[in-house]
Amino acid sequence: MTVIIDLLVTLALATTGYLCVRLLLKEASWLEILSLTFPLGSGLLTWLFFLLGWIGIPFDRIQVIVIWIGVNLVLLALIRYQKNESASKRPSIVNNRQHTAGVDYAVLLILGAGLVISIILSIGRSYSVYDGIAMWAPKGYGIALERSLWGARWGNHGYAYPLNIHFNIASFRLFSGDLLPGSKMIFPLYFFSMLLGIYAFWIREQVHPYLRACSLLVIGTVPVLFSFSMIGYANLPMAAYMVLATLWGIEGIMHGNFKIQILSGILLGLTAWTILEGMLYVVAIGLVLILARYVSKIGEIKPFAWITPVVIIAGVWFVFFQMHGSTGSQAISAASKMLQALLQGDWQPSGIRLILWFARRNIFDISTWGLIYPLGILFFLLGWKQVRPGKNFVSLALFLATLATGALSLGLFYLRSFDIPGLYDLLVRGFPRSFMSPSILFFVLGVQLLAAIPIMVKKPGLPHLAPR
């Protein structure tokens, strides 16, 4: 019975996400729908539970069910209204989603088997790693047991962290007791949603079927990614939101599509709603995509569509953080100490050298990153000319996003070096999980560049075109 309830909770979260996708992407393919339903549904519902909890509405079964029904009815009404609109009012979507091949179904079948295995292993491991035990699970259980947002004071760091993962866990605890724990399903689901989103992006860009299939398997078998899909940390869910937001942001800007930019903005907002440093990555991604658009002179940005969801989702959380969470924040403490040290002329050059040395050594560790960097670098060297401004907007945007997120990840270690003793130990523990997003974006960029070189351009019998 517990398993059935856990599956129903997961289905309920995904149902809301599905309706959001149908509202925003009228012509979405089944692959795009699958990639977005769980991240959107789980993120938006937990944010709504948080907001209503802040104004005093209890987090109990009846309230949650009523809220879920109400949200879905509103979404259904909006979808029905949208169907009644005249065709001229509907946003146009450049649709290159039909170029699928037999190899696509084969790799997706492998991916589905991997998801089942990952869920079984994730549940079997339970919350057995420190952060999962000390913070993510206790806060979720506290919210469920106290029937209140304020139960998030359980565990470490008070209210200093966004509560997306915590409310997800709380939903399972509330309805099934989380005996398995079924809440561990959410981490593999985020991982495989991201993989499907990347694959859908490559299909839209008409990357050769065999290249995109093999490349997806490369990402799906990266040891650190597969491991973090099972241990209960928020780093991989955040990476999933950010990668999906970046890819949809690129498409939305390239086609000047209002609703796709809303989708990207929602995903960016949910990035900030998932982990504390997410807001910094959101700003970085937003700036580089704007820069790519104006350098390449391709596409159109709809500021209201793109920025409003970020401001609402992240802004509400930031206000709450300033009122209740900043005193428990390690980041605030580290920033204060870094500022004091810099004003005194202590730039810690040894720390910078150590961070760069460790990064250079770690990215070539196959037991951590698999083949993502050797192949990514090879693909980049073969197709780097596509990054030139004005040549290819998609490649330029991915390149700038990789640089920005990578530099930010390194900069955050530099920040922490002023507050946490033992920088090397911190890098050993934290570098792989902090470098997930730039690593994934770098490999997506590499595949995009390789697909654009002359030997990969359309030939007779190959069902694809060169990427835009």
C-alpha cells in the first residue's frame, strides 16, 4: 500500500506539471512533455505550499488535496480558454520535433531501464549520506509532522535553504509516512528529466540520431551524476532546472517566443527555489543569454515573459530568507569574511592556485566524470569555429553559459576558502557536485559543435539537417 501511495504522490506532482506544459507548449512532443512534467509540477506546487504556509495555511492532507485540485482546475480552465483562441493569437513555435529515428527509441528504452534501476537503488540507500540525514530529510519530515512551514527548522541551517526539496519530501511523509522512503524517487526523476530535456533539445536542433543517442548515454553514465541521483542531495535537481532553463531560454530567445520564454523563466525561478546559490546561477545564465542575443543579433527577448517568473518565484523566497534565514546562512558569513580579508589586502593567491589545480586534475578523473570531458574537449576542438559571434547563436549561448557557470562555481569555492578551514578537503567533498551544471552544459555544447562540422551536415539517407 505504501508503494501505491508513493506512486500516486509522484503522479499528482507530475500531473500539475503536465498541465503546465500543455498550457505553455501547445505543440510539445511527448519527449518534451516527459522531460518537463515532474520538474515543473514538483517545483511549482512546493513553492505554492510554501507561500500558503507562510500566510498560515496548514500543510495537512485535506489542505494539500484541495490546493492540488484547485490548481489543476485553474490550469484546465486556462488550457480550455487557450483552445478557444483564434489561431492568430497563438504563439508560433518552430517545430522540428518529428525527426526521430529507431535509435532514439532504443536509447530511450535503455534510459527507462536505467531510471527503474536508479529508483530501486535510491530507495534502497535511503537517506544514508550526511546532508540527506542532517538537513534535507529532517526538514521535510518536520514540515509534515508539524503540518507547517515552520517545521523546516528541524535539521541544520534553520531556514537558510530554499524549501523545494524539503516540501517534496514532506509530501511523501504526509501521505505515506515515507516508510520506504518513497521520497527518494524524486532524485532519479530529476536526473532523467534532465536527460530527456537534453535529448529533446538535440532532436530540435536535428543532431544526427546516432550522435545524440551515444552522447546521451555518455551523460547518463557519468559516475558522479548517477551517484547523486541516488543519495538525496539537492545539487542534481538544481542542475536539472538550470540546464533545462538554459536550453529552453536559448530556443525561446532564438524564435522570440513569448510562452517558451515564460517556461525558461519559471525554470530559472525554480533553480533559485532549489538551492541557496541557485540565485547566483540564475543571474549568470540570464546575463549571458542576453549577451549572446545582442552579440549574435539573432532572436528576440521578451523581458516581461522571461523575467517576471524569476522575480516572483525567487523574489518571494529571497524576502523570506532575509526575514528568517540569513542568520543561519554560511554564505552570508563567508561573504562577510571575504570582504574583510580583501579590504585588508589578503587575496589568498594560494587558494586560487589550489582551486585551479584541483579543477584541472578533477575534470579528467574518469571515475568521477566518465568520458564527458575527454569527448567534450575533442568535440570542441573539432567545431570551435561555430562559437564565433554571428556564426551560430545556439553554440555561442551554450559557450557563454558554460563559461559563466564554471567561473561562478570556482568563485564560490574561493568565497568559501575565507570561511571554511581546509580548502583541499572542501574541494574533495564539494567540487564534483558544484561543477555538475557547467560540465553538462560543456558537453551539450561539444555535441552541438560536432554536429555542425561539414562531415556531419546532411547527406543522402541521413534524416537531419545541420543545427541552427
